Amino acid sequence: MQFSDSDIALLTWINHHLIPYSGPILQFISYTTTYASIALLLIVLIIAIIKKSKSLRTRFYILTLVLVLVAIVSLGLKRVIFRERPFTTYSFIDKLSEGGASSFPSGHTMEAFAMAAALSLLFSRKVVVIPAYLWAILVAYSRMALGVHYPSDVFAGIIIGTFIGWCIPSYFNRFNIFGNLNNPP
């Protein structure tokens, strides 16, 4: 069995073994990605303004940079590496959601994991980190369950997103660009 065979076999199993009536919930989770990211940015900014916190304002800038970089990388990779959506290539994959042109990598997954990784570095409290990663995992799962991404698209999104979400805050902290981010906000 080749890699592509196992990729489509796993996708087929996920796509055909949904919890009954979970389609609308999975669609909602999938579509929350950018809205949730922007809402998170606004919450951090509003709290930073209310508390007049330079530390929170810095975290807002870093999270914004993470979100913008993920969008650029995702769109760039999708233009360079074109891969048909699974529902286009395989008629037995049920298309339960909309998908753009290229399948690789999963931009939703990349964004969710980038934000979760950045949050885990910037706000290291379990009350922030655990929900962020649970949401990211649900987004990743939803993209396969809805039939719009292969597991390898999602896995690439996890790796690239986590890398971006880890590198940006680490870079700013290492070079002390905005001050020490290790201090709690």
C-alpha cells in the first residue's frame, strides 16, 4: 500500500463514519476558524486597552502577525502546490462543505494550530492552552470529515501552522524585540 492509498483510505473512513447529524456542527466548527482568530485578537486588544497593558498590546501585535503570516503562507503554498480536492478526485467522498481550488495544505488547520501554538507561548495558562488546542483539533478533524481535505493536507497544516505559531513569538522573545514575553500579562 502506497502513501496515497493510506491517505485516501483514512479519509474515506473518517468521511463515512460521522456521528449521525454531526454535519452541521462540523461545518460550524470549520467555518469558525477565521472568525474565532479575529475575535481572539479583538478580545486581547480590548483587554489591553482597558488594562492599559503594554504586555497584552505586544501579544496582540504578535498574534496579528501570526495570523497574517499564516494567510500568506497558506495562499502561497496553495498556488505553488496544486492538489485537487478529494471530493473532486474520488466520487465516493461525500462533500459536506465548500472548499476552494487547491486542497494542499489545509489553511483552516494551519490557522487553528498556528493560533493555538502562539497562544500556548504567549498565555501559558491551561485555561487558554487546552481550549485552543481542542478547537484546533476539531477544526482539523472537521476538514477531513467534511470531505474537503486529505489527512496529509491536514497533517501539513498542523506542522506548518504549529511552526509559524511557535517561531513568531519565540523570535520576538529571543531578540527581546517587545520586551520579555515570559512574564505573565
